[in-house]
Amino acid sequence: MPQAQNGVIWMIIATFFFAFMGMFVKLGSPYFSEIELVFYRSFISLIFIIIILINKRISLKTNYKKLHFYRSFVGFLSLLAFFYAISHLPLSTAISLNYTSPLFVALLIPFFLHKKPGLQVCCLLLIGFFGAFLILKPILVGNDAYAGFIGLLSGFGAGLAYLLMAQLGKVNEPDTRVVFYFTLLSSFCAALLMLFENANSEIFRHWWILLGLGVSATIAQLALTKAYRVGNTLKNAGLSYLTIFFSSILGLIIFSEKLDTLSLLGILLIIISGVMVSKK
């Protein structure tokens, strides 16, 4: 099988399991705080990553400690904001707001690469953020304005984390090492914040949700890494939006979530603009 076709398959697997990760966050939100969900998602992934590191004999030694810290800490904050949005918004809405990340990447590139975006990119950014506004519009007139803002903030954080990951890629840091430091710092920070919360006995009743969350996140992360290693980067960027499609189906089937016309139009605009921006 050609490598490009292999990349497509791995990307579909990644988006499918990212949608399931969101589903488990939604299922766990009545019983666990966002901090707890981030901890178990990160810690379970960390265990799998350590096993992979040992098997592949990949060293943890790095000359880019500060860059790893910045990427990991920004990723942790973004993940916390993302899980908060999923807990308080329809699944597909929260994931769509998080997937504004390519738009924020394009917006942040001038500050990282000192390269001004062209007129076409600026127009696509306007279209994408207008899509985000259409999603937020019904939220802003309700009680979920704060959750909508946090969801958009998770997209900004994810975009910033991607740029920091790209810098780590330029200095040839192994993907597994990058994921290790991200899951390690996220586990540590979440565990630290959990000290200020009351002990939660729900873990004994709903352990399967936490296990499903950690396993689905790990599979998605590893499949994503594999997809970008063997596949076409631009095609992968476009296929990544399948997560919104899968999450919409899961939201409808599992949570009986129905989106209004404005939200559906907003999601479509984010997907179109995000795919087009990724190709620039």
C-alpha cells in the first residue's frame, strides 16, 4: 500500500478516536472535574508513551528543555480549556471551536516567522472567525457565553502549541519525546490542582470512562503521529476536520444533541477556511 494512502488511513483512525476522546470527556463531566479528566487522560497516555520509549530505546535527554516546557504548558492549558468547553457545550460545538486552531496558527505566524499573511489568507481568516461567531451567536444569548469563550481560547492555545511543536520538529526532536514531556507536565500540573479539590470516589464506579478517555486519546495521538510521518501534510490537515463530523454523529446518537442552522453553517465555514488556510 502506498505511503500516502497509509497516511489517509492513519488520519481517519486518529480523527475517529479523537471524537471518542471527546465523547468520554462528555460522559465523565457529570462525575469528574475538568482537572481530573485532564489528569487521567494525560497519565494513562503517559504510561503508554513510557512503554514505547523503553521499547524503542529513545532517550529523554534534550537540549531544548525550555521549548519543551513552553509547548507542554501551553498544551496543558489548551487541553484544560478544551475539556471545559466539552463539559458545558454540545460535543460538536466544542470541538469546532477547538478546531479554529489552524486559523490562529495563520494569525500567529507573523510573530513566529516574521512573515505577513497574504490577502487570500486574511480573507480565509475572516471567513473562519465569522464561522466561529455563528457558532457562538446562539450561545452568547444563553448561559453558555463563558464556555463558548473558553472553547475559542482552547483553539488559540492549540494553535500556539502547534507552532511550538513545529519548532521542536525543526530541531529534530522525536515525536515520542515531545508527547512524553507534554503528558508528563500535564499529569503533574493536573495532579497539583487536584490537591485543592475534594477526594472523588466516583473513580470506582466510572473507571471505564477514565480508561476509555486515556486509551482513545493515546490511540488518536499515536495514529496522528504516524499519519504525519507517512502521509501528505496538507491532506492530513484537511482530513483532521473529520473529527467534527464523527463528533457530530456521536453527539446526536449518544447525547441527542441537535444543532441549529447557524451552528451548522458556522461549522462548515470553519472547516472550509481551516482546510484552505492549511494549504497556504
